[in-house]
Amino acid sequence: MDTQHHPLISPACGTSRSLSSWHFGVPGRGPKVYLQASLHADELPGMLVLQHLRQRLQAAEVAGQLQGEVVLVPLANPIGLDQTWMQLQMGRFEMASGQNFNRHYPALATWVRESGHDVADQLGPDAQRNAHIIRQAMHAALQRHPPTTELDSLRHTLMGLACDADVVLDLHCDFEAVVHLYMEPECEAGLLPLARGLGAQAVLLARGTGGHCFDEVLSGVWWQLRESVALSHGADFVVTHPIPQGCLSSTVELRGQTDVNDALAAQDSQAIQTFLTHLGVLSGDANTSLPALQCQASPLAGSQYLLAPCSGVISYQKAPGDRVLPGDVVARVVNPLTGQSQDVCSDTDGVLYARHNLRWTTTGMELAKISGQNVRRLGPLLGP
Ligand SMILES: [Zn+2]
């Protein structure tokens, strides 16, 4: 294992932070898989999972089983980890700018087509060679757009480590949740073995959530580039100059914020190791039997986000993982002054995959998320 350190831009004299990455295998030999933990710095299950995975990969390295490259970033957000306000860790938004750490990643498909640097001019008939050219173009585009703030340099460094990977897994969690995965439809088939191994109870598909999240930018660049080149050069050009789906990526929600323990981390790291074997990154039996997928993939736009109709004490009637039907009471909000309560009901048929961890709600707060097969939401699909 090779450890690398990446200094971030110092926001003020006398302060400095850096990212660390762990590298296994030989760059350029075999498929590359990139995993990072805790980009939202208060979401810690992935951080422990990567500790377990590191041990597994070190053992695989000793045993000569590495057939590809694996990059782990065990602590993806040192800025957020250092933000504490009145004893609470504030890891989702950068306090200086108010920006979500998992939004605003660059539009790489645009950057690689800038005037004088248009990657379309370099494409040929070989899809794999085109993938290599596009990955080089992404690195060059990042070089042309140097960061100017500490937050930008965090995003820029993470992009630089991940943009040439075949598979990218960004490990997050929700407040209280079962395992669920966000991904673009282009990634569904390739990441299905991972969803099965992790026991995902929701696989949420969206092409462009509007958030420019880390994972969707990295898988999105490939199909966006294909569409963009078809528009500028014609549909026939992308047939004779094929652009493959060079990256499968996902935001993997490893349950809830307090689901951090060695038993779960061992289980999840085992599932990831099995997936690495399936990908051919590790040698071994790629036909290890996987459990059946516990859910049917569903559109993220089909998820119902249940909002509190009033403020009060929350009494949940359903737990993460529960199957919910239209009309089911998911939560009861009790007004402690009047004793009156209001039921919050589902009107979809799906799985409650996440709920809040607070038990007091203000009016309009998001209480729970339920998967659903029918599109019901338009516009931006994720919160700020
Ligand atoms: Zn997150």
C-alpha cells in the first residue's frame, strides 16, 4: 500500500489541511476502483468500513491477489470534520460558504470540450482507447481549472483521484436508514452485484438530480459527452467513434449515522471485497453466490418525501426497512400544548428507506423517505 498526501489550499495564514489516499495495485494495470468515506463528515459508517477494507486489501496484496488498482480515501472531508458548533459536528455544509460538500462538482463533459481542447477531435474507432483519451482529457481539464479556495481544492483533489476510475463508490449514510444506493440508470446493471451483496433495500435511479453530486458527475460525464458529441458531430459519428460508459458510480448510503460498529463494517467490507473480485480487481472465485436483490430499483423521482404538516413531537409508526402501503400511518406528530395529533401517511407503495433522527419537528421538516415506482417529483431531486 502506498500512502499519498494532498495538501489543500490554506484558507488563512497558519492553518493547513490535507487529504490522504491509500493506493493498492499498479496504476494502469487492470480495472481501477475508487472509494471514499465521509464526504459528509458527520456520516461515519464508511470511515470504519474502509478501515476494515484496508486490512482485507493489505492481506490480498501480500497474497498476490491484486489484479487491478484500488484507491481509498478514508477521510474525504477534513474541513467538515473540524467544524463543531455548540458540541455538534457540522459535516454536511461548509460553514464559510454554506455550500453542501457533496454538490457543485464540475461539469466535466463541458470542460473536456472547451475550445482548443475538444476531446471529440481525438476520438477514434476503438472504444477502450477513447476511454483512455477521455480520462486524460479530464485530468487536463482539471489542470486548466485550478481551485481558488480550500473547499474548491477539496473537490478538485477528490475529482483528480477518482475521474479515471472504472468504478467509484462514495460512502455516505442517512439519519436513520437501511442500506440504499443512489446511481444513474447507466450504472444499474454493473453495480447490481454490489447492491445484492450489501443487502440494499432501495436502489434509486436518477439521471441528473440537479445537485452535481460527486458520484453523478463521474458517471454522467460519459453519457453526457456521448450526447454532446452526437449533437455537434451527428449520430453516426458516435457509432464510428464510440464513447463507452467508462465509469460506474454510486452514492452508497450505509444505513444511519449511529450504525457504526465493527460487525457491520466487517459485513460491508466483505461485500465490497466480493464485488472487487467480481470486477476482476482481486483474483478469486468471481462466482461467489450473492443474495437476491431485496428490492426492485426505482426512480428517485418516484420517492415520496413525507413532510411534517405541523410542529410537534414525532412518534414514528414505521421503521427503516418497513414495507409501506398507501394510507399507512408513518408518523404521528403530537402537539404537546393541545394534545392533538396529526397522522402523516404514505400515499405510495414502497420501502421506508430513511427517516429523521430528531423527534421534534418544525412545520415542513422532512420526516421520512419512501421508495416508489411511479414518478411523482419534478425538478431538483435532492435537498440543498
Ligand atoms: Zn451524505
